[in-house]
Amino acid sequence: MTWLVMNTGREHLLPGHPERAPLPPYKPSLSEIGHSLAHINRFTGHAKRAYSVAEHSLLVADMARHDGMGIMVELCALMHDAHESITGDVATPIKQVLGDAWGRFERAEQDALLHAYGLVDAMAEHASIVKFYDRKALATERRDLLAFYQHSSTPWPIIDTPGIEIAPWDGAYLMAEHRVKNTALVWANRWMWRTAALISFTETSAAAKAMP
């Protein structure tokens, strides 16, 4: 079986399917992506509460907006894990165990999705800043959601390397009541509406610039 049934009923062809092109001529809907991301828990479900990829992506975008990084960085922040609506979210230590096969699969799905939304160049341009906010989100998530003990747990090189540590963001507390009470549908809609609004804005701006 080399296809995935999406929440809309659409059959998403996976690598290895005889009809799958290198860059499939499809455009996954934002509702498909948002629905999936809002139902996928980060940290393999080991957080203090259900904490989804959609909420994580919104947090990354919130930090970028707070720091005035601009519309395209914010959009790339929202879309940086969108391919996980196909691949699922695999924790970084597990990706290291799975090795190259996983990396090839994940890159193929990410490339296809970014191509479909015209974000290949933007993501390449803003990759380093999105990665910084992604890691700052990780530090915030560890502070608020994980059983990590500063004096006894093993440090995480990705955010704890001396001299280049990444501190949590003080602009959000992830165990706040309003966050805990939100349902998956709320996070799905927030991700979808915000992403749609930014895409619409960028398309309108691009069209206006192209006018004689």
C-alpha cells in the first residue's frame, strides 16, 4: 500500500507508487494539513499535555512576528513542519536512528509541498532564521511541557551547547489555561486561517508588483 488516505478522503500517493511523479501535481489543502498537524502530538506523546505540531508551528510564527521578522518568515514558520501532515512527527533522536532512508522520505514530502505552495525559494532564504525560532520554541516547550531537570537531565546539544545556548521565550507559557483548554479543532483552524491569510497577502502583493 503506497498511498495515504487524508482526512478529506483524498488519496495521497507516496514515494514508490507507480503513478507518483517526482513533484506530484497536487496541492494539499490547508484544511488537510491543519487537521493533521493539530492531531499529531510532539515529543512522541511524552509532554505534560496534548501538544500538537500545529500549536508548535503557531508558536514559532508568534516569535517571528513578535520580533518583526516579516510576513515571509512568519509564513515559512507556519509551513516549516507542514510535510508532517504526511510523514508524521518523528522525534529527532529517532530520526538519527532511522538514518538516511527517513531523511530521503521526509525531504521528498517537504520539497513537494513547498513546491506546491511556491515556497521553495522563500524557505531556502529564511531557513536559518526559521530554524532559530524552531529551536527557541523547543527550549520553551522543554521548559513548560517536559520532565526535564536542569541539574540532573542530560543536556541537549541542539539548545544547551555552551556559548550558543538558546533560551526559552518569555512571551508564552504553554501550560496557560487558555492553551490547555483549546481543542484540536481550535488549533487546526488557527493554523489554517493564519496561513491562508498570509498566503493571500503575499499573492496579492506579488500581483500588485507585477502590474505595469
